[in-house]
Amino acid sequence: MASHRVLVAEDNADAARVIAALIDCEPDLECAGVVTTSAEILAALGTQPPDALVLDLQLAAESSIPVLAECRRRFPDVVVLVLSGHSNPALMT
């Protein structure tokens, strides 16, 4: 049985499948689900907070920075790993 649950927040279906599969390959990790919007992230965290969140920096047309701040405020024990396929550092502000 997995000891750490990880929620994946990624709007690209192919990337989400790969990330979820990599998580599930690890014996002590379990993918707790895949969400694609900021609202879905907060709903999932509020229902059953995972141990960690893999967060795409850019979900669809919105930056994930505001939801990251909200996650840190409301769920300080959830470890967050931010991923991005963008090379523009301006997106991180």
C-alpha cells in the first residue's frame, strides 16, 4: 500500500498521464487524482488533502501562482512541486 498520496494538476492530458504513471510506478507513492483547473485543485485539497501536489505553472489560460499561494495558506502541510514547460522566467512572478 502506498504511503504518500500525490495529486497531479496538469491541463495537458498526455503530460498528466505520464506524470500519474511515473508516480504510480513508485511503491511508496499513489496518484490521488488528476485535476485541470485551480477550482478543481482547491476542491480536491479540501476533500482529502494529499501529501503532495504536482502543479503545472500554467493551467490552460491561467497562471497557477494565485492557487499556489492559496494552497500554501490553506494546506501548509501539502508539499508542492511546480513544473513548467515554459522557458520564460516572467511567468514565475
